[in-house]
Amino acid sequence: VSFGETKALAVVSCEVVEPYPDRQTEGILSISTTLSPMASQHFEFGKQSNSPQAIKVGSAIEQAIRESKALDVEALCIVAGSKVWSIRCDVHILNHCGNLVDAGCLAALGALAHFRRPEVSVVGDVVTIYELDEREPVPLSIHHLPLCVSFGLYRTKSPSNSDSPKKPQVYVITDPTDREEEIMNGMLTVVVNPHGEICSLIKQGWPPLSIDDLDFCISIATEKSKEWAALIKS
């Protein structure tokens, strides 16, 4: 996925594992985000997945996809309490020029939407996993596409004259670049699906937003999610 000069790659793999003890009939979805030093000189070698920025980006993507229940994990169950599919999505940032959350989320959803797992049959206690050339692989059951749309927040300085009636203004921009991210005061990420359903709001930093500014961001995010969902489906 390319967002301007920002590039993200997502790879999905699967394996059969035992379910979690408290979720006997549910499969497992795990999402990992890696920021390689190849993407930016600010990323340290050997700390691709543990740096503060990697954790921040990864948690936002994971919150958007997992907590919105985009993937039907119950459909990943093969034998309750014994065998389930574990789906792993690895997001790799190849080039960092800003807005990593949106690019990473779009790459992850695109990879999950087009991934196919092997067909499985269960006869008695015998579980058979077919090779890809034996039976047509099966797509994952995806309920909806929760897409991240991020906005950079900028706050003007307070007036030097305390008696001035003017208040600091907040400026909002979409798809901030890496240079714009360095000087912005905060970021708002709207997680919304093409149906206009808000799945999550993730806000980092200052300043507070008015209701009008929030409605403005949500309306733009809804339109963008429709465009990006159409790209995934095509």
C-alpha cells in the first residue's frame, strides 16, 4: 500500500493451534507491526517492534481491527477446545513519510480480505487439512472493514494580550506527512467502516476538539473509508 511516499506491506499466514482456555470455540488473530530502519533513519536497528512509535502504531492498528471485531474468529474454529486456526498478520513499514497508522491498517485489511486458508474436513476424530491443489482454499469471514483515517491537529499560540477576546484556533489536516507530524500538537484517528459506523476514536496529544471539528473529521473519514473499501474489494 502506498500513501504518497509512505509504503506498507502486510503478509498473512495461518497455522492450526489449540485455542485459548477461556475461548474454546474461537480462533486467534494476532497483528504485528515492524518499523524497519530501511523505512526511516529515526528507526533503530533491533528495536523495530519495541520502539515507542512501533507500539503506538501497532496498538492503533490492532485496536481498529481486533476490537471492532472485523474478523469472525468463531469461523476459525475446527474442533472446539482442540483445534482452531491462528491467523497472523505482519505489517511491515517499508518507507516512512507520515501517516503510518492509515497505511498499515489499509495494508492489513487488504491482506486479510484477500487471504485464503486451506480447506478442512472433520470426520469423527480425524481432521484433514487439504493442500491448495486438492481443494479450493477458503477466504476469511470478515464482518466489515474498519478503516483508519488520521488527522493532524495544530493549535495556534495564545494571544500575547490577555485582554484580547481572540481564542487559540485549532487547525485540522488530513494525511499528515512526516514533517507535518513533527510539528503537530496532536493526532486524531477515526476508525470507521464504509457503512458510516464509528468503530473507535483514537486521540493522541493536545489540543481538545470542538464538536464541530469532530463532526468535520468524522464526515471526511466516512467518505475516505468508502473509497478505500472499494479499493480493497476491487
